[in-house]
Amino acid sequence: MNKIIIILIIMSPSVVFGLGDTSKSNDGGSQEFSIKLDPIVVLQQELSFEQEATLRFVRSAYNQSRSDRIEDRDKWICWLERPTGSSFKRLGCARNGDLWALRPNTAGVTTRLNQTVQKFEKPFLGTAGYGNILVSTRPVNQKKLERALAALSGSNEFDDEFLAMVKTGMQPPRDIPDNEELLSFAKAWLQVDKAYRARKNEDTQIAAIDAQGLTLLRYNRIAELVETYQSIENEVAEQIAALR
């Protein structure tokens, strides 16, 4: 069985994502996430809920562009970097606001349209509660990490929906269809809809589902997931539109 590197989190009632981070801070401010970014080797194909939640969090933030826009101050960014004097890369995660808080002000004065404007290198707003960068304490293999992120089913929009549910304390449904199943479901749905409109019996509708390699149980489960996740509903709608 193939080994993959994933990121470990430890769930706790007091935080959204786990305990035990290694962080840099300039003001000791608390963060919404407290994540342990240390890699472990998993000898199983199916990820635990905690492992999947962490991987989806990292994927949603991995190599995202940094922003100085105030509305993006709580947006997360994850990256790999090689610390000075080290031969190995480590994973770091922070919000834009954390990076602002750690970046020194370089106050200056500029004149524009005869108005004196105070210029700052970082957004001029309060940074209380910001200033932490989460850093893995052990090296991270970039290829294995990116392979694990790419192996996750679902779109970036799905990651956002999944994590939003996690933040409320839910354990979201995880048996989501991959692209091949989505296409099979879309094809089956068109045939089932056609049979229904023609007032064909249930056996004809079930036969249409079987013809696409889906069981009735799985077809109905995907239908439930379409109702749960807007991102999956959008993907199915796109598939159906393309097939018509």
C-alpha cells in the first residue's frame, strides 16, 4: 500500500482545529485555528476525519497570494519554505493579518494632489489578536504533500464548504463522488428524468442507473450529497448542461 504524507491535527473542544502548534508571535494574540502541522506517514488509503480536515485546510490556503486588502485579513495562506541554515522545507500557515502584524511599519510622507498622506507599508488597522505564524516542527516533503493534496476529491469550493461545517462543530459527509462518479450520475439522472417524464416504470429508471455503473443506493446517496453541498450541485449542473 502506498505511503502518503499528511498533516496531523488533534481535535479539541476549545478550538476549531486541534492543539500543539509551533508558532511565532509578536503579541501573543489568539488565533481561530491552532493547528499542529507535523507530517506523519499513513499506511492506509482512507484518511481519518481529522486528517482530511487538515489536508483540506492546507489545500484551501496552499500557495495563495498574500493580500494587503483589509477584507482579506482573515484569509489563510500556507507555504513551504526552507529556514536559514536548513536543508529541509517546513510548512507555514498564517492569516494575512498575522503577516501584517509581523511586518514593520515604514512610515513616510507623500504628497498627492496637494494633500499630505501618511503612507504605511502595512494596512493601518489594529492587529490585536494577530501575529502568529504556524510552523511545522519537522520537515515536509513537498512532492508527497502536494500529491496528497491533489488526491483529495472535490473542488476548492467544496473545501470551503467542508471547512465551514467543521468550524460549526459538524463532521461533514465525506463520501463525496469523484469526477468519474459525477459524470456517471449526471448521465443516469438525464436518463431517469427522461424515463420519469415518459411515465416509465421504476424498473426502467433503475436500469438507467445500472447502465452507468451505479447502484441505486449510491445514486440516491449522491443525490443526497448534491442537496448537502452547493459545490457538488454546481458541478452536476455543469455536467448535465454539457451532456444536453
